[in-house]
Amino acid sequence: MTRWKSSQYQAIIFDLGGVILTWDLPEDTVISAQIFKRMLTSQTWSDYERGNLSENGCYQRLAEDFGIDSADIAHTVRQARESLVTDTAIMNIISEIRARANHIAIFAMSNISQPDYAALLLDHRGMCSFDRVFPSGCYGTRKPELSFYNKVLREIDTPPENVIFVDDQLENVISAQSIGIHGIVYTNAAELGRQLRNLIFDPVERGREFLRRNAGEFHSITETDQLVRENFSQLLILEATGDKSLVSLEYHQKSWNFFQGNPILTTETFPDDVDTTSLALMTLPTDTKTANLLLDQILGLVNADGIVTTYIDQTRERIDPVVCVNVLRLFCTYGRGIALPLTLQWVYDVLAHRAYINGTRYYTSPESFLYFVGQLCRFSTGVLALRPLETLLIDRLKERLQVKADPLSLAMRILTCLSVGVSQVEVDLRELLSMQCEDGSWEPCPFTRYGLSKVSIGNRGLTTAFAVKVVEMCRGS
């Protein structure tokens, strides 16, 4: 099993200009913004930022290079300094890190001359928020030169693998990454906050807090943003967490219906189904007599091929391999073994020929099929007929490793891998962790779909519950 590695980071290095600070020249400036930006990317300005030129020497050389009076250049630089604004959203993120992870040092590293840095200290007290600032003009080098990064690492006495570097310039981030630092290309404050929280804070703690905060409100939503009150996702959340307080169920005495209340986006009357019924009987306390009566009824719901059908309604003869798997698991749960051998054979054939690769009638992703097959194979120790299925499942899971997928599919994949002893899930785990949202949840992903319209249904609580379970299992808890 993959063992959990807690947050390794001890320091974050922020760029100043373009991340912490932004500037905008007034429209009436003597030098246009376009020309001024060309000056700031010139070799002369780079030498100035390294400390190789004095302030006057820099302005004089720029005047010669661009044919502009040095006094006008000096005036424009002053205007740029005066226009600098601190991004309060970024400073709030830094404050949050200080409060919740005070073992992490916060630094700034900037391509900035000594005179400009001195002016910055006078006008922007926010610089005191950093444990230390590293201006290029004091070090004789600048980003993206590797020497600058190495000098900073020596001074903060922190290994590169324990450092996060944030910059809005890709070339600067590449240099940081090339020596082992974790780099983030800055785009906006919200995305930066999400990425930093995912790197620093405990994903399980954040995920559990989201689940507790929204307990009982995890209703599903269609891809067309329609609310769907249904039982299936609630049962899956309950199965994953064991916490009844998180879910809202519409209880049934015998067979169960997918929908709570009136069905939507389908026929006015909607029959109970063996999929939801199976999950309910496996998840909730049920007396054995009632369960076995339902099992006997399900035995009669097979088509001409001997494959169990989805609905407890002879007029709707639909089949789905995932539904078949859950029915087989139900029979094993109640000690009835493989009572539907032709259904098991079809499930094996679907797995063998990869017929699940585009999803199934009611399930959108291949991982859904693999996940529920994995749940069925938990009975392989006592049910010998499942062992060939488990052996084949392992091969099929290895084929899916590192395939791009949504968070729920990744969580299902990892959980299934761990359940059958496939431990090479580090890459998929990192991808899943990177997808955690700012509020601690993971995005709602399609877990089922309407058979006729193919409109998919997702549930944020379900994705979050599965993702939290993944991290808990990888921790070995």
C-alpha cells in the first residue's frame, strides 16, 4: 500500500512584481507603456537589477538606447513606483498560511534594483509580512539565472524539495523547478490560494470539514444544472464514510427507487431498480427475511440470455454491467454465492474485452465498472468463482494507471487498486490531491446518467467522500 507523506514544505518564495505587487502607468506619462515595458526587459535594465549599474548610469544608458531624455525616464520610473498596488488577496493568503502553518517561512525574491527596493520599503509596509526579501540588486544576479536561486537556498538553509516558488513568469518557474523547487506559475489569486492550500494543508481535514459543514445537503445536480434528489449517491456516500449524519435518504421497506419523491427528466412514474435496492440492502441494516425475499424476486428478473435486468418492472428490460456487478455483490453479501452464473459470465466478458471503456448505459466512466467489480472481488476468498475475475481486474487496472480522469474516476481507480494490491498509485494520487477545491471539496463529477437522454448526474459530496477515503487509505489509517 502507498504510505501517506505529509506536507514536506518549509518555505514559500513569492515574486513581488506581477504577484504581490502590480503597477499601471498613468495615461499622461511622457513615455508610453509599451516603450517603458521594452526598457524594463532590456539588457541595460537587467544589468541595473543585478547591481552592475547605478541609477543614473542606467537612465543615461537607456536614454542612449531609446533616444529618450534621461529626465523623462527618471520621471516615468517614479510614476511606476507610485502606481504600485499590493494585492490584498495574496496578502490574505499569506496571513492564512501564517495562522494555520506557522512552521512555513515566507520569503520574497525579486528582480529589483537596490534604489527601487529602497523606495519600495518606504512606500509599502507590506514588505514586513515576509521573513526576508531577496532583491536581485543585492546579489549580483537575477531570475531566471540559477545562481540567484542557489544563493537564496543557501541563505534560507532549506533543501529545494522543501520549497515552493511562485512567479508570474514561466521562465523563472522553470529555473526553480530545474533545481528541485516546486514551482507555481501565478495566474490569479484564487487559483494560487487553491494550489497552496492543496500543497500545505491536510486534505482529509479540509475534506471532512466540508462534509460536516454541508451534512444532509448533498443533493445531486445534472450537467444542465437541475437539482436531483435521489437515493443512490446518498447510499454511496454512506458506504464510503459510514456516517449517516451526512446523508438524506428516502427510506423504503422493500425495494428501493433511485429518486426521492417525484422523478425528474424521465417518465412520470419510475419503477424501483435492483441497483439502488442492492446498495441499500448492503449499506443499511435489513432483516434477513426481507432481504432474501427480495433476492428471490431478483432471480426472476433475467432476460433471455440469463442476465439480470435493471428495473423491477418486466416492461423495462434494460441491462447494464455495473448493475449486474452490484446485484452479484448483493447475493455474496447475504451468503447466496453466485446465484446468477450467466450474469457473472457476462461481467467477466465485459471486463475481458474492455467493453466498459466508454462507460455503460447508466455509468459514464470506465472506472465506475472497475470500482464495483473491485467491490465484488472482496468476496473472492470465499467465492472461488470470483478469482478469475479478480486476476483479470488487476491487469485492467494497471492499464488505467495515470490515464487522465476526473476526480471521482481517479478516486474510484485508486480505491480499487488498493483493494486488490496494486500499489503504483502515486501519480494518480498527486493528481487527485491537486484537484481539491478551495473549500475543501472536490468537484461534482458524473457518477450516473439517464439511460435515454444520456444527461449525466454529479454530486460534490460523493466525489469528496471518495477522495477523502482515498487519502485515508493511502495514509494507512
